[in-house]
Amino acid sequence: MTVVELLVAVTLFAIFLGGALSFYLVHQRAMARGQEKIEVHQNARVALATVARELRMAGYDPDGTIPELSFPTVMQDADADTLTFLADVDLNGELDRVTYRLAGTSLVREAAPWNGSSFSATTSSEVANGIVALSFEYFDDATPDNESIPAPLSGADLERVRRVTLGLVAQRPSTADSDETFMLRTDVTLRNLR
């Protein structure tokens, strides 16, 4: 083999190896982006399911505390992006005041248990991060053509709520090549208010 033939062979091998490496790196980046999408979407689905599960329990009051409160409604505060309701969500026999709201890009759950005379100190926990929008729409059984009750709700409107449509938008981290968003919605019927 001559030196020229050897150089040609090494050059062709280097070109082939460079192409294979380039293909491998592109494939790895695509897989990483796909994995990020899956994680963000799964995170949002778990958050949505968590809120929906607790919201379905709104009004569950095994010890009958709600009628004795100074503001005896299940829905305590209902806005377009914040919701506070009463229910025994942890099934321990004590009423809880639960709030869901957005704090930056974190979906936050605040809970305060009833201690017999008032609600105890509120504890806050992050349900999910990467959430850029949270929305609530409120409906009753009597609204014609499925129109929502305009938020924010107060007084008698809080007592009318029988169904809530919950929506959230999750976003991939800004370190990604592009910020992609995922919108999820679910409709929650308040079982204990039928």
C-alpha cells in the first residue's frame, strides 16, 4: 500500500466516522427533546389529576362543619386563576380549606385544616412546576347553553357552582431550543353538591 492510498483510506474513514458521529449527535438531541416533552406533559397531567381529584371532593364534610361557619359555602373563593374550597380531602374526618393558585411557574396547593374553632395555619406545597397558566371556569345546573358563571364569583354565585372546568398550560424549560407549551383541560363535577 502506498502512502497516497493510505491517506485516501484514512480520509474516507474520517469522513464516514464524522457523518456517523453527526447522525448520532442529532439523534441524541432529538431523543433528549422528546424526553423533555414527555416529562413536561406527564408533570402537567399529574398536576391536573391531583387538582381534579381534590376538587371532586369539594363539599365532603363528614362532621358537618360547613353550615356552622361564618361563611358557610363550599366554594370560598372562585376567580379565573385561583380557587379555594372546603372538603375533607385527606379523609381524616376534619374539614380542610384548600386553595390552588399559580406562583410564578409553580402550581401551588395551600391547605389549612379545621381545628374545631378556626382553620389552622396554612401549609403550602408545590404540585407541579413549569406551569405557565392556570384557569378555572365555573358552571351551575341552571345556566342555559352551558354558559359559565362570570369570574370572580361572590355571594350567591359561589353557592351555584356545580361544575368546574380546569385548564393549565405547561411549558418546556427555557433551556430548550424552543419554548413549547402544552394545554390540558378537564371538566370536574362536584359530587357532594348534587
